[in-house]
Amino acid sequence: MHPEKNHKELTTILVIEDDNILRKLTCRILSSSGYIVIEAKDGVQGIEVATECLPDLIICDVMLPYLSGYDVLEKLQQSEATERIPFIFLTAQSETRQLRQGMASGADDYLTKPVQAAELLKAIEVRLSKQARVTQYYSEKIHQLREKDGLTGLPNQNKIADAFEAVIADLPPEQDSETVPPIAIFSIGLDRFQLLNEYLGHGAVSLLLKQVAERLQQVLKKYGMVASLNTSEFCAILRPVEHKHEVVNIAQELLTAFESPFTLLENKQDVFISLSIGIAFYMRDGLALPEILGNAHTAMVQVQKQGGSQYSFYSVAMNIGRFNAVSLEADLRQAIDNNELEIFYQPKVNLQTGKVVGAEALLRWFHPTRGLVSPSQFIPLAEETGLIIPIGEYVLEESCSQLRRWQTAGLKDFYMSVNLSAKQFTQLNLHYRLSQIIINNHLQPQDIQLELTESTLVSNGGASIRRLKALRSLGLKIALDDFGTGYSSLSYLQQFSFDTLKIDYSFIHKIHQNPVNAAIITAIIEMAHQLNLKVVAEGVEEQAELEFLTKFNCDEVQGFLFSRPIRAEEFFNSPFIDLENAAFADSRITANM
């Protein structure tokens, strides 16, 4: 059979014509030319047949009973299934107005009766050929989108499995973990990508990612395939090598390639990007691609946590920590409802008056099986998962409620200090919630001090200044926590409104034996007082440290020398609390509690 006729036998054409003779004649011409023909005698039937059979092309008379040809075309174009079917009008009307109306309504061609067989077949051939080209074009585009990343042009996740299977298929049969050659999978992360995205903007970052992809391809194409996983992460499937040290050389070559800057042509700005590379091996670290790639990703994340710009091989120990974190997160989500969280309070002592003038609210988690979970474990996890929002709300509510109970019992001239996380600080309703808490507990705003770290303020830029002003407008006290451990720029003290600087315990420890720290602390105290800021030293554990801080006019101290963090009832009943004047009897009285 002729190839063209073979193709036509797969092509279905719908003829909609109310004139029975013309319809049969048209169907006979098409059938004799090898097309599959279906017919309808009016517009309503034509729509039903088109919707059910989805023909490759429709020939339709303009003047039909019930619905005109224009109405038929309009109805079909409203359906996703039929809107792209080529549509040819047949009509006895040949005026220009009708021609324009037909083409404007979306028809592909307009033939005037009586139409010759050759003219009809030619029009059909042209429309089907055009439709085939359009279909092929979009099919190729869809194929590209399925297999390539739209931004970088690199293979995407759909191609990774094919590349991995091709590498495995080329291995000699009956390989085991001892004999299989090293087949490495790289998980490649861009370090500090979020910061670049915020600084450069979406447009510039898109251009930058294209350059990153090109550089990755330049290095890795001779060793295997590189693919895009998401905006800031790539992976590479390497071909087998003889020795593991060759994989190390490839990783090092990739790191070296990224030591050179990228240039953004828009502003001729040089941008440096470093990589974190996690490496896992076929068989040693898994048999299935998702498992191996997941382990490589775990190693990559570990590298990023250590500062980036290096590579690391996956080890089972990495996943132990990850699984523990997943389990810990599940437990933390239930901790509030199960009443496992409790607030402890550590007293703050005024060195000039010798009185306990405040307390810092510190969260503790008593798990039924894990026991006491360290805040250094669950606070970062709460920050990462967003659980810090409800947990922080609980701490604010409970500590302010406790302060009110103490005040009702007779405690005077006393403030409560509460740590505010970065996520809490950026909450849009923070100002409103704090107002509610103060009003509901009948507190004075100056009775509450919020402690924020330098990193929280700096990471939020100019918005931090506005938020701090809003909090200060409530009358709240603001303390800069862990001063000296972060950016410690004096310009921040001028930009932001604070009442207090808290010196980190790392500077206080053995300060009487450390001349460098001693000089730093004395300078901080003097500078703070010139700026009308109060200074609080935390982590005071030895009498010599207390004497040093007293000598150089530190305002307040807290630490184990006076008291560890303790429960509310123990705090209120402690010897250093005097309901008449809130004084502590002796600076060493609770040192051994």
C-alpha cells in the first residue's frame, strides 16, 4: 500500500452538512482518497460527534439548521478537547464580509461552493500538514521540558534515573561491593544561595544560575552527567573509575573551578559562589538511586553546616543524627499538648544595690523517655521547623502570667526577661500579641524585657529598626543578647534602640585570668554607659569574676554563683527573695543549690 494512503487511513474527518446530496458527495471524495469519514446533518449533531470522536479535521457548512457553522465553531473552541481541531468552512456565500467573519471566528480555511475535489483535498492536505508541524513542535517542547531544566538547560530529575541505569547496565555481571568499581554520585549545593537571592534579585540570580550550570557542565561532562535538582542544588552521576582517589580529584577540580568569580553583565559585578559537595557510592551507600542520592544530599548538608566550600563522603553516622532529629521533631510537636515544657527562672542581681531585680525565663523540656532534653538540641530544631512560634507564644504567656502572680504576692520593682526568636521577631502580629499579653496580665510594659540576638537584628536589615521602634513604643525594655559573639559593630548600637547589653558568658569565664577579655569587657562597660545603656553579665560562676565586674561597674549579673535556673515556686521561696525589698541576703547563698 502507498505510504501516503497508509497515513490517510489513520486520519478522521468530520463532515457537517445539512444538504444530504452534498454531504454524501463530499464523504465519497474523502473516502476515495483514503480518509476515515464521519458525518453529521446539523450543528447540534456535529458538536456531539466531534466531542465523542475527536476527529483530526472538521469540514462544516456555514448555513445549518438549529446552530450555524459559526455557532458550532464557537462551541467547539470552548472545550479543551476540541479547540485545536482544524476547521474548514464550506459556504455558498462568497462575500468578503462572510469570509472575514469565518476567519475571525477561528476557522483555518474558507471554501466556496461548489468546491472542486482537487481544491478540497488540497485545502485538507495543507491544514493537516500545518497541524502535524504544530503538534510535532509542541511535542518536542514537552519532551524537552520533561527532560531538561527550563532555566539552566541541564538534564532534570527525569533524566537522572536513565543516566544511572545506563551506568549500571555497563557494569560486568555478578559484581559485589568488593569488586564493583567506584561509581560516585555527587550532591552539589550552592552555598549561601538564599542570601544571594535576596541581595541580587530574581532576574540577576537567573542569569547567575545559567553561568553556574555552564561551569558545572564544563568540568563534569568528561566524567559523567550533571543534572539540576532544584534552584540551588545539582547532582552528578559519574562513570566508574578505577580508584576512589580519582573521585576526590574530580571533587577538588570542581571546587577549584568555582574559586573564580562570575560576572553579571547587567552591572559588571563579580559574584563568588562556593560549592558544598556530598559524595555517595553505588553499592557501598545503597543500591537504588533515591537512596544513594539521598545519602549524598545528607553529606552535602553536613558540609554546608561546616561552612561549605568543601566535599565530604557519606557515612552512616550522618543519618543517625538525621533520624534522631526526625524523631525529636515528632516528639517536640506533642510536647506542648503533653505539658512537657516548663519555664525555669534565673535571677538577675543588681550589683550596686545587692537586690534581685529581675529574672530570665528559660525553657526546659522534660521528655517522658528522653529525660531532660538540652535547649541546644530542641531550640534550633524548633526554629528550623517553625515550632518556635507556638513555643515562643507559650513562653511569653506563661512567664508574664507568672510575673503577675509574683507581683500579686508582693514582689516589687522586678522585671521579667524573655528571649525572642528570629521568627517571632518577624511576626506581623507581634506588636498586637504583646499588647494583649500585657493588658490581660495587668502588667506595666516596663516590667517586660525582650532579649534579641545581633544575628536576628542584622538578618532583618532596615525592617529591624522599624520593628524595634514599634516595640519600644509599647514601653517595653529591649536587650541585645550575647553581645560580642556576633557582628558586634558599634554602628548597630547607634541604629537600634536598646536599653541593655548582655555580655556573653564566653567573655566572663575566668575573666580575672584573661587580660584580653578583661580589656574588652571594661571597654564595653564604659562605652555602654556613655550610650546610656545598662550592662548585664551572664554566666558568672566564680567570686573572682563577680569582684571584677563589680570593680568595673557592671550593672547586673546572673549565673550559677547566685542560682541556677529554677522552678517558679522554688524561685519565689528562695532565701535571696525578700518581699519587702526583693533583696538577696548574700551573693554566695545559692551558689551550691
